[in-house]
Amino acid sequence: MRADVLVVGAGVAGAAAALAAKRREPGLRVVLVGDEPPYRRPDIFSVMEGLPPSEIDTLGAELRRAGVDVRVGRRAGFEEGGAIAVGGEEVEYGALVLATGASAWVPPVGGIDLAGVHTFRGIGDAFSLRGGIEPGVRAAVVGAGLIGVKMAAHLARAGLKVTLIEMLSVMWTVLDPPLSDRIRAALEADGVRVMEGAALESVRGDGRVREVVAGGTAIPADLVVVATGVRPTVPGDVPELARGIRGAVRVDRRARAGEGIYAAGDCAESFDLPSGERTYRPVGSVAYLSGTIAGLNAAGAGASYRGFVRRQAEVVLGIEVTSVGLSGAEARALGVPHEVVTLRSERRPGGVGWWYGDGADYLAVVERGSDRVLGLEAVGWAGSRRPVAAAIPMIGEGRSLGDLEVLGLVPSDRS
Ligand SMILES: Cc1cc2nc3c(=O)[nH]c(=O)nc-3n(C[C@H](O)[C@H](O)[C@H](O)COP(=O)(O)OP(=O)(O)OC[C@H]3O[C@@H](n4cnc5c(N)ncnc54)[C@H](O)[C@@H]3O)c2cc1C
């Protein structure tokens, strides 16, 4: 088989790359190979609750309409010297886009392989969890990032007795206190027992999980879901592939990993715009944008980017959670001197109330000294994501805290 552009991995990054390559050069033969059908990963919560997977396979039709040769249910085999085989057939390619994603990372503690311990990354995980979801079942969810928090909420609403175990604090990667406290309070109001500052020590049972030990406490559990982050999936046999943070593929600002090789999404590093630093950021928005750049360049364009502004906008337990740019935790990890500033929304007389979202709390992460805005976070009711979304270009332009006033956001803890 011959492909002008061969994309391996049919997730968001791979789909975006294939579509971008085809859009740029409609005459090219673009082949997308994936062991799973293309879908949005957040939809696997619906599969866990009973939705047939065929209902969430929405990207496949779009890709075929665009003229992409989609080969799903196939794993690309990487052979010595850079050859790639699909279903036993060798594929010759002009340019290669690696969009092989990531897989769930589990802490290496005793008992983690016991039956009843699950991860939550793909459709297969959603299926295997389905059978265990029954009212009264005792569930432990390990990791209170976005996926762990949503999992705890889903299970609690299905009638399970849920304990959420977190080494640091709820949603600490994207929310700074006190905003994260609101999510913890909402979880507790839904009946979830939240244990912060408690690291998973072991899983115990006899063939099947019976309890987990975290922060020195034994917690009875019939079901465990581990949501402690991901590690990039990188084929070992691609020559000249340099590895960076957490083993992700090292790329330049054109998503280029080597001669004729591009990498995007959760398998690759990316650049952060507010800090200008390299990061490993396995989130959907970066996967989509980096996939698009990789696809354009694989088709001969010269697209490059300065960096991405991370953006996350979710509804958790009916509460809007929005976080863009650098959170305090990310700024710390990147060594960026910063301050976290509480904001209040200025609802001037005659102002448009729905813009701010009633009862929303806002925080800005600013560079220490210059007050340049690095990130913005909001937790609240419908509407609070609007001013945060409007701040994204301002973060890109390097505007300062005082400039947020045009969005109706002013510091409340500064004179
Ligand atoms: C439950 C859940 C909820 C999420 N919610 C959000 C959210 O709300 N917001 C957000 O920003 N992000 C969210 N994410 C993260 C987001 O889904 C990922 O960042 C995104 O899916 C990454 O896309 P990707 O294409 O890089 O990788 P993936 O989605 O991992 O896709 C890569 C694909 O390549 C396949 N593959 C690997 N090697 C080969 C090979 N050799 N041959 C063939 N195929 C191969 C893999 O099996 C996989 O299907 C969520 C993730 C999960 C699991």
C-alpha cells in the first residue's frame, strides 16, 4: 500500500491531522490507521452507562466524507529501519504523522492487578466497568483530576458508595484553592467521601479487590477505578525519534519529530504559550490543534505555532469549571514566578448579568512583578465560562491584570 500521508492513531489528533492534510492538498492519498474507531474520549462515560459505541463514532463518517482512507480495527506495526506494516501489508509513505496517544498510568503498588481494579481510557474500559455498576457497591476512585472527579460523580449518582482518594487536592492541576473547595463540597453533597492528601499505598484482596489502603487508612472497596494520569504511547522502532518530558516524542514548533515525521496529541510534547516552555499536556484542545499543524505540514505547508493556551471547560456536577492558560500548579512546575489573585465580577448597573454567571468565583494566575496574565480559572453557574474564554486572546497577547477589567473582572484582594 502507498500513502502520501500516513497517520497512525485514530484519536482526536490523528483525525485532525488527516482532515487538515486532505483539506490542504485534496489530491493526496491520506491513510488513517487506528486500532480503535475515532471517537471523543469523554463520551466513554455514556458507554459506561449503556450507550452503544456505534452511537459515539461520529468522526469516522466525517473523515470518509473528506476522502480520508480510514483503516480502523488495525494496528500499525513498526519494524526495524522505519518500515510500517498494517495487517501484514507494508505501507510506503511520503510523510508520517504519529498520533498514537497515551495510555493510563497506574501507581506501582501491591495488588494493583487484582480483579475489580480498572482504568478508564477507552471503550473497552467502559464496557468492563459497566457490569460492576450497581447501587450499594463500594467504589474507590483514585485520583481527583477531571476524570476521577467525573467518575466519582457518575458512580455516586448511580447509587454506589464512593470514596475519592487524592494525594494532593481536588482538581489541583487545573484549579487553585479556594475554587477547588467548591468542587469538593459539591462532591460531598452528592454523598462522595473525599480524602485529600492521601496517597494510594496498596490494594488488598484475595484474587479480587476487597479494600484499598490510602493515607494509612483501609477503605473497603468492591470496585476501584484508577485515574492517576497517563503516559505517552510511543512506538520504539521509529528511527531518530527523540524523547522528552515523560518519554513523549520531542517535536519542534512545526510538530516535526524527524525527517518527514510529525507527532501530535498525547504522544508528543507541545509548547506552552504563556511561559514559552516545552510541556507534556495530554488534553483534547492541544491534541486537536497540534494534530492540525502536523497534518498541514505533512501535506507540505509550513505551519508553525508559538505555543498553545491550555483550555478546559467542563460541567462537573452541574457546575461550570473553566480553566485556561497556566494554573498555579503548572506555573510552579514550570518554574514561573507567579501569584494567584482572587477576582470579583463587576456587575455594573446596566451591565449584562448573564455574562458573568451568577455566583461564580474567579482567580487569575499572574507573573510576579509584571502582573502579566498567565491563566484564568472560574467555578460557578451558567455563564462563568464566557469571560474566561474571552480572556484567551488576552493571555496570548501578554496583557496584564488591569486589562481584565474590560471583561468585568477586577482583583478583590488588592488595593
Ligand atoms: C474519559 C476521558 C475524558 C476526557 N475528558 C477530557 C476533557 O473533558 N477535556 C480535555 O481536554 N481532554 C479530555 N480527555 C483527554 C483527551 O481525550 C485526550 O487528550 C485526547 O483524546 C488525546 O487525543 P490523541 O488523538 O492524542 O490520543 P488518543 O485519544 O489516545 O488516540 C490515540 C489512538 O491511537 C491508537 N494507537 C496507538 N498505537 C497504535 C498503533 N500502533 N496502531 C494503530 N493505532 C494505534 C490508540 O489505541 C488510540 O486509539 C479525556 C480523556 C478521557 C480518557
